[in-house]
Amino acid sequence: MWYNNILETIGNTPMVKLNKIVKDIPATVLAKIETTNPGNSIKDRMALKMIEDAEKSGKLKPGGTIIEGTSGNTGMGLAIAAVIKGYKCIFTSTDKQSKEKFDALRAFGAEVIVCPTNVEPEDPRSYYSVSSRLEREVPNSWKPNQYDNLSNSQAHYEQTGPEIWEQTEGKVTHVVAGVGTGGTLSGIARFLKEKNPAIKIIGIDTYGSVFKKYKETGEFDKNEIYPYITEGIGEDFLPANVDFNLIDHFEKVTDMDAALMTREIARKEGIFAGNSTGSAIAGVLQMKDMFKEGDVVVVIFPDHGTRYLGKMYNDDWLRDRGFIKEEKLTARHIISKKEAQDIVTIDCEKTVLEAINTIKSLNISQIPVTQKGMVIGKITESDILTSLMENPGVKSQTVASISTAPFPFIDLNTAIDKISAMINKDNIAVLVEDDNGKIEIITQYDIINAISA
Ligand SMILES: Cc1ncc(COP(=O)(O)O)c(C=O)c1O
């Protein structure tokens, strides 16, 4: 058996039981994994449905250009369908989205215009406004408008809802999904509530979005709106596809919780999912008291982790946003905080008097002793004092005669607590070779300096 083209492979996505990540929840929690769609996201379903409905109504004509404001996934679905059906695509998106998403769209021949995130939807620079302007200017063009085009939620009423019903054999009690355009959750909700009105529908929202407050108070509060990081969910307006009567509850999740949970899902369940999936699972865990034994909770996993490799799956990105704490300080960090200065050493053939003069003139209390440039020992203030007390004539003897075992060498990645434990009365410093092979000395003073810097 084969498919006639890639579009026929859309839908019938697998449902997978979650285990470790939801171990504190007595219910069965099932992931509906939408990444097996050809564009690796749930949006393939509605993209194709919007195109087919527009073809039927005559809004989209042969050879036409599809113009849409999209954060990437809808664009991918549209771009794939456009390849098969012979349309051109121009997408507008925001500079908040992963660059990988734009590159993926361009791979299918689409044109992508990146617009600023932090402007009002009505602003002529916003990605909504730019796509509307292009629709007026480009001949034979059509704008699907995924927010207000009800073919979007209809796709989920016709496909995703029935799939969930069948895969759970009608046992589903809750559905949880991030809400962006609202198409996914509203379409699923309409189908499932027709089957069983007791099924609870829960929307995941972000801090910085208007949905939750609007649902709970009926007020569209502009004060709720501020920039946020989570991609794909939450909005600063009310799309027609969000059916507030069908969504029973909205749960808000922070950017940090969403980002960290996205990584946890890969590590605990082996499922490589996108940012809004992390948000949904973090939301499920926040609401854990809502679920009881026997419940069957279906969580939508809308897209794939590869689109977020430069973001939640990148430690530097997380660290820059304060989402993970700085790791323990290491020797590398300590020497980076030291003033650039060549280490002072003394050759073992020099006299003790020369060592005393060096110590005095540089105001230091220890010197590594070298032989042909290699560190072979050390000489310290207290070694000198003890020797002088025993024998004042030691001044004219060689450094080698009173030098003791060298300071221990450590690795650049040795943690600060280990280094500090190595430094004591008998061993007042450690040595480390930097990335260029230069030897540096670390004393107690340097550790204090690095911690307090
Ligand atoms: C990654 C991701 N998750 C969730 C959503 C939300 O789905 P919907 O727009 O159907 O509400 C979107 C929508 O853009 C998305 O891209």
C-alpha cells in the first residue's frame, strides 16, 4: 500500500502513554504526538483544510500566491501543500521565532519576511499588518488567516477529535493543549463534547497573553499583554478560532517552566518535542490535583524539538535568560578574574638570598622553583624563615637546598570547592596550565577575588 502524495500522510498520529514525567499524577496521561505529520507539526492538518476549503469556495485559484502571518508551523503545512498543489507562498513572521523555522520554510521554496515582535497588531510593521498589505498588493493572492478562518478548527473537529475518541475508546476525560489560534483545542472540544459533554477541555496559556483573564472575567485586559518567550501559544487579541464556551479552564505557565519542561520530556520520555509541549506538560503538573485515578488525560504534542535546538535545547540560551543557574565556578573562572601577570618562578640554582629579594620586592609569599623551565618544587616565606633560624648561612646556598615539593597541579575544570579544599597551611597555592599552556598560580586570595567579583 502506498500514498499518492505526501499530503495523504497527514493525520492518524500516534498516541503514547507518558510514564516518568507524570509519575505524581494518578491518571493515565497520553501524548498525542503530532510530529509524525510531514511538516512535523499539528498545523499540517489545518493548513491543508484551509487550502481545500478556499479552493472549493473559489478564493484560492490555480497558480495563486498564499500569503500568511505564521510563526512557522502553519507556514510549513501551507508550504508543503503549496508544493504539491502548485501555489506560491509568502510568509510574514516575527523576530522572536527560531531561525531554524524560517530556514525550513525556505527549504520548500517559500519567501519569508521577518517582522518585529514588540509592536501592536495594528502597527503597519506587525506581521499581521504586513501580510494584509501584501494580500492587497500581490495579484491572485489569498490570505488563509489562520486566526479567524474557521476551516482551522474544523480540521480538528473532523480529524483530531475523532482520532482521540477512537484511540482512547471513548475513555478520554480531559484534553490539554496550548492555545494560539485556538483551532486545535476548539475543534477537538466541539467534537468530543458532542460525544460526551463531561469531557474537560483545558487550554494552556502564557503569561503575557489575554486568554485566561478573558475567560474568567469576560474582560479583554490590555494590561495582561507583554512580551514573552514561549512560542506558538498565547495571544494579544481574541482569534475567532478560540471558542471560550468550549474551553473549561485556562492554565498559565511561565516561560522558564515551559523551557525547562521541554528538555525534561526528551530526557524522561525520549520524546523530542517543541516548546509548547513543555508548556502543556508543565501546566498538567501544575494542575495535578485536578486529575484522579481512572481519568484519561490527553495532551497534544504539537511540534518537534529540532525547531528549538538553538533555544530550549541550548544551555547557553537558557543561561542567558537565567533559566539555569551558573554552574560551580572552576579554575578557568578564577584565572580569568586574575590580573594578567606572568607567574614569578625561580631557578633551583639561584641563591636563597635572591629568592628573599624577589619575595620582598614583589610582596609575594611563595615562588615555584624551576629547573630548565620545569616546575620541580616551591620555596615559601615560612620555609626560608625556618631555614634561616637554623642556619643564617643558608642565604648563600642554592634554592634547591631548601625547596620543598611543588604546588599540586590541577585541571582547568576543577571546581572551586575542590581547589579551596586543597589549599591549606602546608599547601598555600595550586598550579594550573591555561588553554595556551601558560602556568598560572591560584592562591586563597585569588579564590576570594573570583567569588566576590
Ligand atoms: C508549536 C505550537 N504549539 C501550539 C500551537 C497552538 O495551536 P493552535 O493555533 O491550534 O491554538 C501553535 C500554533 O501556532 C504552535 O505553533
